[in-house]
Amino acid sequence: MNAIKLTQFYFLTMLVALFYQQVVLAQLPTADLARVEPFAASAGKSIEVTISGTNLDDATELRFTHPGITAKPVLLPADDFFPKARIQGSKFTVTVAQNVPPGIYEARAVSYFGLSTARPFVVAAADSREVSESGNHATRETAMSVDVNSVITGSVASRGIDWYKFKATAGQRILIEILAERIDSKMDGQIIVYDSKGREVNRNRDWYGRDPFIEINSKQDNEFYVAISDILYRGGGNHFYRLSISDKPHIDFVFPPAGEPGSKNIYTVYGRNLPGGSLGKSVTLNGQQLESLEVEIRMPDVPTPPASFQPGTPRQGLLRASEFQLENSNSVKIGFATGPVVIESSHLNQQQVTLPVEIAGRFDEPNDEDVFRFRTEKGKTYCIEVISDRMQSQVDPALEVRQIMRSKEGVETLKKVAENDDLPSFFSVHNKDAINLNSNDAAVSFVAEHDGDYAVTVLNQFGGGSPADIYRLAIREPKPDFQLIATTERPLPTGRTGYSVTPLLRKGAKWGVRIVAPRQDDFTGEIVITAENLPQGVTAQPLTLSGKTDRGILIISADPSAKTWAGEIKIIGKAQINQQQIVREAKFASLIWGHIFSDAIRVRSRLTTRIPLSVNEHEKAPVILAPVENKEYTVELNQKLEIPIKIINNGKRTGNLTIEPHGLFGMLRSPPTVNIAENKTDGKLVIDFKPNGNFKAEAGRYQFALLGVGVTQYQHNLQASKKAAAELKRIENLVVQVKSDVDRTKATVEKTKTMLNQAKQNAAQSGSESERQIKLKKAQADYDTALKASKTAAAKLVQAEKVKTQLAAKAKSTESKASAKSNKFAVWSDLITVNVKKPADKK
């Protein structure tokens, strides 16, 4: 076998193996909405949309996160074969009320497998000029003509470029922007603009994440050509976009970027086409001079994250901030400061500040470093935090804190006491948790060794610098606090690919919701996590994050009596801080698309605006997993803990059920496992609480669940198969009836034909003329009626046979889907509590 054929053989072998993994051993299905098309509508309008995705069987609803956006399923009309109107399944009529504010909302489908994953739906202003791409505009010569202040909805083809052209007047400041990644498109967009002579004027990519933004400012009337594409020329239905070409107000950033809760201050808004703006401050960004405008803004009294759709990373969406806009401009966020705000003095090499403080700074030039000095008191703890990545500034900050010591002669020397370049990571090392809950921001804390001076240096590791490269630097005594994120994703990575899922509880099943609680300023108090708004028959045991634990697993359970349900729940965290109860509501984070772990840097995660949950009463959990004893366990550090386990098989399980601890804080990789053979129902898991490279075990209180992974014989939507079989049987009976009608009407035709011929013969014989004509007309009418009825019956039989063929195909398909196949599954136990004690003193 030559090298080429050998390579082809190995490639095909890998494809077969991957296919086997993903199809033969697919995981238990959950509903995944991939696309709503079209994905935008103006306020006050109704449109028909089509949904697509996987496991959207029997979709009956399309729900939105704004009550003013409603949807009704498109119905197939009743007819001779279907006495009632039927839901079409993939099409819905969406109506946007006149009072729905412009913005991005979310849509979820409701199907047999419950609530689907969420996809963005854009609501445009009622007066927005919405245009759909049309015709062939794949070349400059065939560019689609559009007007300024239009928004074009389209998608790029594989290896394709979409061309548009527009006319601009002299001095008109035109802003061109693509909205793609921010609405879950796979497009990594690029804009290139040419003038009427074919000369390139400007190009851009990755301005807002992977979405590009360009300004065109012509000194004379001109026609411009806009070429947009994916940077790798990928394309297809999932590479959709909204292209805006406008001269409307646009805010680039606001400075200072934060204000104290309840404060009222003057802020400077920087941007383009600002109403009342001027070029007086001479701020230039990417070669374009920005306008500025001073405005008075009052910050809300209570600092909370924005409630609106947040397309950035989860930690960016979790930043406590208030949204601000000018007239019909874009919206920007102004953060809630944790102390009095001081503006960085860029002309100073070192700036003295008084604590507590939050410094509004920026890296004006490449490789800029800012140094701030402050006084401390001996024995006090100080926390320093820089925020830039979380407010979507193109900055990767690093902090370094030095103690300033002086000799008797007054000579200063510096002693490094702390440094940091990233907040603690929540990425798992075992590739089971792929949702990106990290941030490039930095934070440190230290205890002052004496009354004296310290200096903190903040720098941008990206090395860049511009007026928009802003940051917030807080220096304060500890303000203990926490935030809360809930996530779920497919529990079993397939082919090293992760997917977002919506929790779906089958009868008797449990679902593990990953909880992450970023702690602020070394807060080590207990955080108690609970779930609220659960449907009847569904419960959640409280999860306690003790000490420095900042992640865990919340188990939601459905008892056998739970009924089918699809809705939203709340997950709440409570803690006692400074003798006050602090309550934080969790935000929900999810992956946008399946991804390969080796390409994790390209993984996109974002917050969704609500926490979904579904129950399916028609299917059972394949296995019920639990410890033999329902109790709190106790073990000494450096000792082993044995947990006897029992299982109940609800279906036909094949092979081993592999069980490991899940959500055990400090367990990094290679957790202990126990295998329970398919003919066994018990086992024993042994956890060694001896600290090592894989398990950072410490004394304290631990809560975790058992996660079991196995293979079962699963029947996909057996209800649909039964329903399709029943429908086919009904139509088969109807076909028999219609055939009988055909035979009957044929016989009637022959009978009336004979009577008509007899009447014709009689017409030539004796009797009155009028009487003969009456009999002849009646015979002719009877024959015509019978012939019409026969043709109608024959046509109905053709249609009935067609419907029968269609339903037979559907029944065969659903039967095939519902046939028992090997499927991987994951099951969780209830929470297990273990108290780890320090070793007894040796005498």
C-alpha cells in the first residue's frame, strides 16, 4: 500500500471511528436550536421564521425573553385526511409589539425534549430601514446598491464575498459595522472599502470581538464599494450577519469608565456623529479623530450586572455596570466603582493616591506603564484589582506591588511583595468543563508589614496603547463579596468536542449544574446555593461552598411523579458578610457552538438571560445512582474514604458503569473510579484524601456528587413512533374506505349508464314527448352525478395513497429512530458531604 493510499485508509478509519462515537454512541438527546431565520424584525412588525437545529421533535412553541415578542406556530390546514389543523413544526409567525425597545433578545424552542438552547433575535427600531440581501452580488460589478442608514441582513457563501455599494456626500461621517459574532454567527468578519476608482480606502476586522467596524469620511461626494467576508472565506447558513451603514451617533467609550453607586458626575463621551459633540479634545483612534461631549450621569443606587443580552464572555457580562446611550446611539457600560474615582494624571511618572480609591486610567501609548503610590497601616490587608478585560477593553493587565523602603540617607529601595497577571482560572484540566469563565484581569492582596508607602505598577501585556485602552484600578481594604455563575454543557465530550445543553430531567433523573462563585477580596465565608421556581416533583438539595471553595455542583432531581414541564428557574447564593446576608442571583453561561478542545482559544461562551430547565415524563433515567447510606462522611486528611454505592437499572444497560466523584473541589485530574458491571448493582468508591499533584486536599467540608457514565439501549422519542404508527393506521383504514367508495361509485356509474341507455331507447318509443324527455334528463343527470362522484373518489384515493406513502415514510423513520440503540449516558447522585479533619496529634 503506497503512502497516499495508506493516508487515505487511516483518514477513513478515523472518520468511521468518529462516526461510531458520535452516532452509535451518541448521548441522550437534548434540544439544540441552531438558527432562527430570519433572526431580526422591526418593532410593530410580524414575520414568519423558520427554526432549525437538532432534537427539536414536535416543536410547539417559540419563546422569547421579552413579553412583547410572541410567536404562534404556523398551522397546516384541516382537510379530508386531517380533520384538525396541525402544527407545521419548524415555522412560526413572530410578532414584535410596537413598544419593544430595540436590542438583542433570546429565543428558545419548546419541543418533546423540552426547552432548547438559546439563540439571539434582533429587534430593530420601528423606523429602521431593514433590507434583505438579494440577487447575485458576489462581485464588485454586481454589487447590491443600498442607501446610507440601512441595515442589511444576509449570509456569506463558502469562499464567497458579498459586495454592496452606497453614495456618500462630502463631509459625511459614515460608519460601517458588522454584527455577527455578537449574535452567535460563526462568521469571523472582515470589511474592506473601496472608492469609485477601485482604490482601497480602509479595512478592518476584530473591532468588537471578531466583528469589524470602519469609518469612512470622504472630502467629496463619492460612491463606495463594501466587500464583506469571513477572514478564512468560510460560509453557509450559519455565517449570517447584519451590516449597518449609517451616519448615526456612535459611542466609542466613556471616561471615566466607572462611578460610585448613587453618584452624579460629569463624564466625557467619546465617539462619532455625537449630538452636540466637538473635536476639541483631539483624541484620535486608529487614525480617526473622535468627537467628545460632556454629560452628567447619575449612577443607580444598587450595583448589579446589566439585565440585557450580553454578547461578550461570561465574566464581561457579569461586570456590575449601568448601560448608557445618547439618543439612538449604541449602548455602552459604565461600571460601578468600589471607591472614590480619581483620574490618572498621565504626565506624572508616579501618582500619589489616597485610599480607598478607584483610578480611571488608560495606556495612552504602546508599552506604557503606570505607577501609583499609597500609604498603608501596619497589619492591615490591602486588595488591589484591575478591571479592563471585563469591560471589553483591549488590554491584558498585569500588576506588581512593591514596598518602598528608605535608608537613613533617604534613598528609596523597592521590595516586591505581590504580583499577578490573571484572575484564578476556572478552566478545567480534565477537558470536561469547556465554558470559558476566565478573565485576563488581575488582582492581588497583601498585608502591610509596616506603616509606610507602597507602589503598584500596572501595565498592558498586549503592549498596545491608545485612548480607548482604558482600565480601572481599585486599591482598597477588603470588601468581601462574590458573584455567581451556573453552567451546563454536554457531560461527555464526544470526539474532544463540547456542546452546550439545556438541563433535561427524565423521570427519576438528576442533573448536575456546575456552579462557579468568583470570590472578591479573599472572601472565605460559606456560600449556600439553592434553586427556586422549580416545578412540582423537582427538588434541589442546597450546595454549600465552604472556605475558599469557589466551585461545585448543584444537583436538581425529578421524582417519578414529575410531569412534563419547560420553563425558567432561579439559582440563588446567600452568604453572611459583615453581619449582613448577601444574596446573589446566578447568571447562566453556555457554549455558543460545539468546539474542539485543542482550539479552545477560539471557544465562545456567553451568558444567557435566563436559566432554563425541562422535564420529560415520557422517558426514565437509565440508572438511579446513590450511596448506600444517606449520611455525612468523616475522614482524616491523608486517609482513604470508602463510599459504598448502589444502582437501580431502569433500562438495558450494557458494559460497565464507571463512577467518579464530580465537583470535588481540589480534584484536578485522574479522579478515582469504580466500575459496576452490567450484571451488578453495587460497588465501592475509594477516595484518598492525601494531598498530591492531582488532588489539593485540605481539611474542611466538601460537597460533591457521584457521576456515572455508561451505555444503555435507548429509544429516541418512542411517543413520536407510536403516534406516527397510529396516524399511518388511521390513513390505511381511510384508504380502505376510499377504495370502497371508488368501487361503489364505479358500480353506480355503470348502473346509471345502463339506465341512461335504457332511457335513450325508450325516448324513441311510445308515450308523450314531454314524459320521455323528463325521464331522459333525469337519467342523464343521475349518470353525470355518479360520474363526478366516481372521479372525486378516484382523485381522493390518489391523494390518500400519497398521504399514506408520506406517513409510511415518517412512521418508518420514527420507528428507526425509536429502535433501541447503544447510547452513552451520564447520571448523577445526590450531593455527598464529607468532613475532612486534620490528622490527630501524635503523642
